[in-house]
Amino acid sequence: MTRSTQIVLGMIGILLSQSVMAVNFYRYENDDGRKVMTQTLPPSVVHRGYEVLNEKGTVIKVVPRALTPEELEALAETEKQKKLDAEQQERDKQLLAIFSSPKDAERAMGRKLEAIDVYINVTRGNISKLQGEFNSAQAQAAQRERSGQEVPDYLVSKMDSFSRQIRLAEESIAEKEQEKEVIRVEYQKDIDRLKYLMEQRQGGADR
């Protein structure tokens, strides 16, 4: 065995002996509430929490006690609220980037509602025209029936087409009216939130 090999083996032996000598201790409270230190940790006390100490008595690790179901529920609720608050802050940031004041949001809502009203008015005008065309075709059909003539298929198809277009246009108007209500509700939320943020900002400036 060479000299260098002997040195290496000697160093390994020293390290192994040191690791064997290094003993950890556990400190915990027993059933009487007294601090106890042992080399082994009873499984029955793990949930109470404990400290790990080295051979010099220095605490090298602290394991907290297990939380009760009530504490776990409260912690989960706190984390949930933190998440909701963070999401609200992000929404507020985006809202303030879009609108500088509640008035801005009100004007934006007005523009959207106005655009929808224009569409509704145009559609109602189309319905009026279609209704006139339908009434004209219906009058022609009635005149033929009174004179004992058969109503031609093209006239029947014409009336069916006008009737279908009128129905679709009326359904479209109903959808747009519902859309207006959704816009009012959504924008009102933004307007109310902006008012709150402005009040908070003003309150902070007054302090």
C-alpha cells in the first residue's frame, strides 16, 4: 500500500468516525408541558413540534407544531383573501389605465349604448320597410283569392321571406336590448369602483 493511499484511507476513517460521533438530539414538550431532550423522537409527539440540536446543544432545526383543523381552515381563508385582494389590485390597475375618472367610464358607456341604439333604429326602419312589402304581397294574395284565382307560389314565398326577415330583425333588436342591459351593469361596476378608488386616493392626499 502506497503512502498516498494510506493518507487517503486515514482521512476517510477520520471523517467516518466524526460522522458516527455526531449525534443529534430532539427537544420537545411532554404531556406535562415540560421540555424534554432525547436522542430519539417518539412518533406520538411529532405533531406538537420539536427542535433538533447538535451535540453542542445548538438548535439546528425547528419543526413547528401541526396546525389544528380550525387553524388550517383560517389559514386557507387568509390565503384565499390574499389571492382575491391581489386579483382586485390587478383589475384596479387595468381600470385606472383605461379610465382616468368615473366620468370617462360614463362617457364610454354612453358611446356604446348610443352605437347600439343606432343599430336598433336602423333595424326598426328595415322592419318597417319589410312590413310594407309584406302587406303589399298579402294584399295581392287577398285580391286574387277574392277573384277566385289561385295565389301563385312566388307570392307565397315572398310573404314567407318577408315574415322570416321581420322575425329575425325583431329577435336581433331583442338581443341588442339585452346587450344594453349587460353593458349598463358592467360599466356601473367600473364606475362605482372608480368612484371608490378616487375617494381613497383623495383621502390619502388629504392626510
